[in-house]
Amino acid sequence: MDGVVREGERIPRRSPPEFEEVDSSAISGIMSGGLLKVAMEDTNQFGPHAMIILLVIMATVTGILLKVFSLF
């Protein structure tokens, strides 16, 4: 499936990444694979959850930095 262009498509499809099904809660599923690995490489079914957690972390850090810089 790697590099196959179907009729009506311009961009070749890539093969899907390895996927591991986890039978646990979202928190333990994310922590079992690591937050960054699950969010960026989508290694299990909790990739979207991990991406939202990563978004909240980055928004919090950005907000704190903007507040600190506005004080000086």
C-alpha cells in the first residue's frame, strides 16, 4: 500500500503505523506508551486524548510565560 495512488487521488497513501490496542483507562493507556509517543505517533487508540492533554500543557506554559513577560 506504500506509494499507491488511487483513481481520483493526487497524493500517494502511506501504510498505516503500528497500532497497539490497550484494554485500560485513557490515563493508563497514555502513560503506558508515553505521552509524546502516543500523541505524535498515535501508537494506540488514545492518540487524540494525548494530543488534547499536550495542547493543554502547551497552552498553560505559553500563558504563564506571557504573564511573566508582561510583568517586566
